[in-house]
Amino acid sequence: MTAPTDEFELRSQTLGPLPVVNHFLDRLGVVELLERHLPQDDRRLRLAPAVVIGVVIRNLVLHREPVYALGKWAAPFDPSLLGLAPADSGVLNDDRVGRTLLRLFDADRASLLTELVLRAVDRFGIDCSQLHNDSTSVTFSGAYRSATGVSRGGKATSAITFGHNKDHRSDLKQLVWTLTVSADGAVPIAYREEGGNVNDDTTHIATWDGLVALLGRSDFLYVADTKLANRESMRHIGSRGGRFVTVLPRTRKEDGFFREWIHTHVPIWTEALRRPSRRPGEPDNVWRTTPSPIPSAEGHRIVWVHSSLEAVLDAESRQTRIQRAVAALDDLAARVAGPRSRWHTRAAVEKAAATALASSHAHRWVTPVVSEITEKTFNQEHRGRPGEQTRYRKTTRNRFTLTWKIDTDLVAHDAASDGCFPLVTNDTSLADTEVLAAYKYQPNLERRHAQLKGTQLVAPVFLKDPARIEACCAATSSPCSSKRSSNGRSERPWPPATRRPSLSTQKNATAQPPALHACWRSSTDSLGTIWSMTTTSSKCSNPASTRFSAKSSISSASPTPTTSDESPTDPTRKPSPEVRKASRRATRRALLHPTPRSAPTTAARRRQTARTRRAPPSAAHHRSARP
């Protein structure tokens, strides 16, 4: 006997990549760790803290929605895949998530993250013999007067303040984020959050000591950028049995010595690495190495590397700067020699030439030359026709001409070391090729920073409590977005989100809207972690004053809205052309204007009004004004 069809309702729920994500969460035991460190000890809580943090982690892995939109994001998914009950997605608001982040801050986060990292290393067989470290600045917009680093329950909070901003926004406050990943899949091993005015040079000793305590060994290879090349850090690591590889900064005397030495000597270069060019028809990029004739001032070994692509880029950069300087001086020379020149002294002309050179950064090769010419003019003392007795008055005026000189010898001197950079290490057992290979893995760490600072869809991150900020950083540091099984890498993109229909016997239940296709980006990383600052929020009365700004492009595609002509029971049906066109238009607007534009100033409004008054009426206006 067939039951009447009107007694049932077909409801669609999105699965997406959640089964895959949950598989790796189960292998790492994330749920059990969260339940142990965030117990549900308050009966008034409608959602367990471990469940809320689990939803935040899954959101970070998949879509990185703002916290105030977590409930809307979780609604299309099967609640059981998120650890929720059927009606729990409606209570996932920003206040509840914010209070849960405070519980995470108050918990023993160090033990939680340490146990999680050790589980990942053990269960996925991550090789920790080579670790990479780098720091970046996380920029914030707003006053953040309470984020002064004061302690909460004996734990220091985030000190958001001004410092050397790597996003070139010196007008905004920041945090310094230090990240260490393994060379096996760029898996995050440890992170440190420092105040915004902390110098990167001082972070390596504490970071290295923490890695030794975490891994129980000190013989791993520690790779970092130029900030590691200071006497204190290298001595600290070397004296305790550690190994390091870093770049020697350009300000060191060893760098200047080699660039002078290579001008008069021919080093023996050995090819270490070759990669095909990204553009067809162009030569391969070849890296060659040679040992330095002298060690560093600390007695460490220096390996010089020459990159053919970097040599071309250095030559093009130098030539572009010289051309820009010549163009700027040429324009200045025409104004100096003009009849209405406003430079009347040699010092003023030299200052203007130095300013023109400063913008092009070519003062090393281009030298301005100022010449002075005295012009004599004779005028009659009195009016009238000149005669034999007419007296004349002589007037002298100093005029200046500006030329320039390019030091071709210095250009040839610098061209001899184009594409060269020095690597310093205390490991004498590594070959030059191995030293270069260790350093060439550093860009994988940079990608982790890009994921951390990626824009959260179109909306900025709204933050208020510094304790929630640091708790959010702890939530992002769990290595939960693994794409690695036991061996190999997965390079196939995840298919569109599948839906699981279910029958409900509630006859008068409200029909659920069709589930939206989730956006899933394929990754070729082995056991990678998406490091992204989630959009955490407390209840902000003025959200525009507490905006988190991230320097990146849009990292997640907005879901395509459904229309009434799309069948909710047909998950494979493509959206209509109008819907696709609207989605493309919205994405284009988000890319061009990722943040709300500020109100125009008074002067800007006046200029716009003046242009409107001067502009002639358009043809459309004439047509519309006709009867």
C-alpha cells in the first residue's frame, strides 16, 4: 500500500566536503580534545562550547564566513555533520560564539594545541626534521583602546598597537603573527602572537626554544628569513646543537665584499636547480651556487646563489629606475630653464633635483649637474629715443641649467652581481644544493600567511574583545584541513556539493529552501592547514569603528542565490542566466570595492557640484523633458 504523497515533504540538505573534513577531525581527535578542555559545566548553555568551536573550525576550513553569519551558513547543511541538533543552527549567533571564544581563551590552550600537533605528527607521519619560520603583521582598523596586553585570569591578552606594518599601513594598529610549519606539506607546527611593536629579530630565540620543548629534539633544520641573521639568535641556536639556514642581509659587510670580489674574479658556479619557465618560449630559470671566499663574521658558512630569472628582473628594475630618474630630471630641467622659473638659487635647484631622484630610487647611478649662467641685460635709464648721450643701466640675473650624468662603470659593477643572494648556515654537512633546496621551500610558508590574511568574503572582520581575538587565533591554529591520506597528494577538485534528500512526516512543516552549492577549493598541499582569521564579533554598537582589515583579494566565492523558477528538488539544475549574470556582477563589485567607501569630504562634494553645474544636459535628459 502506497502512502499518500501529501503526507510527506521532500527536504534537501547539503553534505559538501563535511564528511571528508569530519574524517580528518576524527583521526586527530579534535572533538574529544575540545570536550576535555571545554567542558559543558553550565546548564544554562544551550550549546556545548566544544560544539560551537567545532562549527567555527569547520567554517574556517570550508568557507570562512563571518561569525554573525554562522547560523545562516550552517542552515543548509545536515546538522549531524556539524555536531548540532536539527534546531541548533538558529541559535548560532555572534554573542554565543563570542562568549565561547572567551571560554577557549580561559582554557589551557597551550596543552590543547600541543596535544593536537603531536597527534598530527604521530598519526600522519609528518617529518619534523626541517621547520620553516616567518612572521607577518595582522592589521586592524579602529582604536582598540582596551587591547593593551593586560592579563585576563593570569594570561596576557593581545597588545594591538602601532609598529612596522608589512602591509604598508603605518596609520593602523597591528599584531605580529609568527608561524612555524614543517617542510613536509607545510603543516603548521607552532604559532606565536606578539604585540604590534615587537621587532622580528627578538622572536626567534623564544620560537626555537618552544619548538625544542614541543618536539623533544634540537637537531632539526630551522629555516627563516633575514631577521634570523643576527649574532644573538645564531649563537643561541648553534650553541645548543641546533641547525639553521637564513639569508644574509644586504647591510652586512660580507655581502659588500663578495659584490666587490665578483667584479674582479670569476667564481665557479655549479648548477643546483633548473625549472621550466612559466611562459612558453622563454628560457628556463636556473639556480647556481658557489661557496663564498670568506665565512661570516660569526664563522658560519656562506653559500652564494645566482638565479637567472632574478638577474633579468634586477637588470630590468635598475634600467626602469634610471629611465624614471632621467624623465623626472628632464621635466625639472625644462621648468628650471623656463622664463618663469621659481628656482633662483643653486641650493634650491639641487634640492629639487634630489627630490626628483628620491622618487625614482636611482641616485646611485644618476648624478644631477647644476650649471650657473649669468645673463646681462641693458636698459635705458630714461624713456625716449636713444642717442649718443643716452645712459644705460646694466642688470645681471643668474639662471641655472640642469643636466645629469649616468655612471656607466657603476652600472656595469652592479650588473656583475645581478640575481645573487647569500645564504648562511652552520651545518657543514649539507651540500650547497641542499642548502638552496631548504630555503626554496620558504614560499610555502608565505602561502599560509596569505590564507590567514585573506579577506572574509566581502565583509570585514568585526572584533572588540582582545581575549576573543587571541582565542580566535588559537581556533585557527588547529591543523584540521588535511588533504593527505596515507600517501601521495590529492589534486582533483572536489565536486559540487551533494545533497541528501530526507522524508519528513510533518505535514504542515515549512518547506526548506533549496540548499546552496558549497564552494570547495582544491589544494595540493599534504596535510595543509587553512590559517585564516575568522570573523569574530562581540556586540558592536558601531561596527565601522572596529573593523579588521585584511590585505588580500576575495578568497571565497559568494553562493549563487536561487530563484523561484529553480526546482528545490533538482540539485543538479544549473541557475538561470539572469542569476549567473547577477552573481558575476556582485563578484565584480566585491573585487573592485572590498570595503565600504568613506563619505566624501566637503571639498570633494564642492568639486562634484561644480562639475555637475558645468556639464551640459545629456540627450537622455532632453528626451525625458519632452512632452
